[in-house]
Amino acid sequence: MEEDLESRIIGWLQEGHDDARDIIDFPWIVNNIAPGKYTAEYPKMPFVLNLIFGEGFVYLIVPLGVDTLALPTDERLKIYHTLLRLNDSLNLLKFTLSGMNDDIMLRVDLDKKTLGRDEFNDALTALLLGINEVVRALGLEEDFAQSVFEHVIGMVIERMEKGATKAELMDFLVAKVGLSKEDAEALLNQIFNSVRGTDEDIGYF
């Protein structure tokens, strides 16, 4: 039964289309990294989803990429206060600390006994809303935008290493990421120059 649920959820994520209205209906790229553990990403979503099938629960976890352990005490307490307030105001979602550096995580725990497609979609939506809320509340807009941008660049370079043509990369950036043809062309030129070893920086348009 649990194996059937795992297969159904992975199927929900993979069997989508780019013009979908619900987050669950996008064609997510899913990778099985260990038994019961997956990562899922879609270029238009500003996060990489960690999906863990545990005992009785399915855990959806999104690392924010912010470690708090090395921060000054006053700043760390301010962040923790903000996260606790957000935990109180947002439904379904909770913010946690994880790892040796107390990294900020967004997390939804879903009961396997009652989990259906609509609830799973609601959980993905909650994660997206939660990211927007915490980034705004902590004043991380610029850092987060840079992180998302670098993630897109990484996806382009990964495709280049697998032999994708320029036309295929353009299609990925325009159709999947949502860039204009002009911005996609400019980004590819910057990446190509960088890969060739020039000193040109890859930055914002």
C-alpha cells in the first residue's frame, strides 16, 4: 500500500504539462537519491523539493539556504522570532532548523493514511507561499533572487554537459524557465563565454 502511494506521488509530479494551473500538474524532474528519498524540481518553481517517505508520513522539505548558527545572537533571535510568528500565521507549513548549522527549512508533514492528490497540491502551494513570506519577512529578496538565478544557470550547464544543443537550451530557457528570447540569448552567451574561460561574470540582466 505504501509503495503504491509512493509510486502515485512520483507519478503526479512527473506526468504534468508546462501550461498547468496547479503546481502539482507541472512536469517536475524527479530524482531518486536513496530508498524513499527524492528531489524534485521544476524551472519555474523557486525551490528544490526534498521528498521523504517515512513511517506513516510523507515529508516535503525545502531548504532555504540560510544557516543561522554563525550569526550574532541578537540577529539569530530576531530570525527565530520571525519564524515562530510565521509558524503561527501560516496553515499546513512549518519552519524548522536542521543540520549542524541550524539551516532554515520549510516543511510539510503529510499523513499517509489520508493523503490524496488535492492535499499534496495544497502542500506544494503552501511551500511556495511560505518561501515568499519568509523571504519578505527576513529581507532576503536579493539573496534569494541570486540563488534562484544561479540554480537556473546550473540547470543550463548540466544540460550542456549532457550534449544539449543551443536550440534545446533556448527552448528550455524560454518554454520552461519563462525568459524572453532576448534574455535567454544573452544568458546563454554569458554562460558560453564563462565556460570558455573568459573573465565575464554571469549576473543579472
